[in-house]
Amino acid sequence: MNQLDTPAVGACGATTVWANGPAGPPEIADRLVDLVRDVATEKELTLYDLDVTVRLKDGYVLTQITHASQKGSSVELHTTNTVYLVDTTDIIRLRYTLMGTQ
């Protein structure tokens, strides 16, 4: 099982700490959007083949992400049940794992 992970916010050089948590570097949101684009070009892979998880600075965790697209300074995230519009600096961690196919 392959696993790729973005580094923690502190390891990315982010220094701003707010009362409700650290501000994530915009590069994490950029990588999420790139991931969606990369998967879209792969003929045998979809986001349903990946376990994509995003942690927000308020501690909320979004799981089962099926789509992500840039919307100005925000990212539109689709999960299996809901659509979220998240400011790019609210994303502090991105984790995705390639699931085994049967």
C-alpha cells in the first residue's frame, strides 16, 4: 500500500499561529488540486481509488474526498455527502493513500 503525505505545517515554514490554530501554507491546497488533476489524467485511477483526508486548522477532518478545485483563494472540496468551500490557509494537512484494487 503506497502512502504519500504532506509535511506538518511547522515543517513547511509556516510561522503564523492564530488563536484557533496554525495557518496552513497554500502549497497544501495546491497539491490537493494537483492530485485531482493528476488522477483525472490517469485512465485507470479515480479519486475513489484513493483514501484522501484533509485536516483543517480548527481540527475538523474531511474524509472520502472525491473532488477538489481551486476557487480564488479557496478550494471547493467534495466528499461523498457534502460540498465544502475551504480557505486555502485553513488546510493544515493532506494525506492520501492508494487503496488496493480487487
